[in-house]
Amino acid sequence: AQSVTQLGSHVSVSEGALVLLRCNYSSSVPPYLFWYVQYPNQGLQLLLKYTTGATLVKGINGFEAEFKKSETSFHLTKPSAHMSDAAEYFCAVSDVRSNTGKLIFGQGTTLQVKP
Amino acid sequence: DTAVSQTPKYLVTQMGNDKSIKCEQNLGHDTMYWYKQDSKKFLKIMFSYNNKELIINETVPNRFSPKSPDKAHLNLHINSLELGDSAVYFCASSSGTGPGELFFGEGSRLTVL
């Protein structure tokens, strides 16, 4: 069965500092991987996704993530945090063989950005 | 125009009551979902419909009954509400059933007293 683990339920950075949110997955086959962001009292919004091809993927708002098969990781980074980045971030996995569109989410990481 | 809209946004009710949450998407997508987000913000899929056909039914109590009158709508009816049903329920949609991007509504916060 597939699973996603996000290391650190709460990450705090200063404005302008590097953001690193960690995600590791478990899957018998290379999955499709996603990062979603949830702002307070809102639904989830896709930040970026990896399906096939280039392992470094760029998303919205300056975020990027790198798929590392050997480490079964898909960590999310942003070079310089902005106050508006404060939100809940979810890593998710989808089975490439799936015909249901089902996503399995990690437990989420709350990003706090301090002035 | 809101792509995926849910109503109501907030719902407070007593144990034992029956309630419904409605969802509509104007993206032309074929597949719609219900996800439950608990108090620890953990998201878990409940149901998925593709062109009005149920394709995912996770281990959800049969007090929960989804209904899809057409591919743009997916409603969730909950009978005999329990305290543990308190959560935020998210509707989402996607084009097709293969792995891809989900578009989420803003959520419906259900509080059972």
C-alpha cells in the first residue's frame, strides 16, 4: 500500500530564509507526486506535481521540488520565504496504475513565517 | 466564478440529526470526490464518482450516502450524525480518473453537538 510521510508537523522560518518541507513516500512503483497548499479557511490548491520526465519540478509562488527515487523523497523548497507563504502544506501520492484518481495525503506541515 | 463550490460552508447541528452538503463544479470535469479533514488536518478520501458512477467507496459508515444527479454535482447526505462526524468536508473534481490534479472546494465545516 502507498503512504506518505511528512517529517515535521510544524516548520518555522524567518522571512527571507530558505523553506524546506520534507516528504517521503512508500510505493511499489514510482508514483505521481504532488504538493498542495491550504491557506486558512480555504480549500487545497496545487503547488506542483511530478509525473514523468525532469525530476526537478517548478510550481507556483517560487516553490520547487525534486523527485529522488533512490531516497523515495519529494521535498519542497523555496529560496526565500515570504509572509504570505504561511499555510498548511500537504504532500500527496497517486498510483500511476490507478484509474480512480485517488490521492493519498501526508499529515501536513504547518509553515510559520516570522517577520 | 467559483470552480468548485460547496454549500453550506458552516453547519452546526445536534447528534442524531440528518444533514446534507452540496457540491457543484463548473470545470466540465468527469470525476468528483469527497474528502474528510479531521481536527488534526489529516485528509482522507471518502467517495469518488466518475460520470455519476461510484468508483471509490472507502470504509465509510453507511450513514454517509453520496448522490450524483449529474456529473457536475456530488452531494453528501449524512444520517444520524455522531460527534465523530465533526470535521471539514471537501469536495473536489478532476478531469478523468487517471492520476492528476484535483480542484478543491473551500470546504464545509460540520460541527455536531
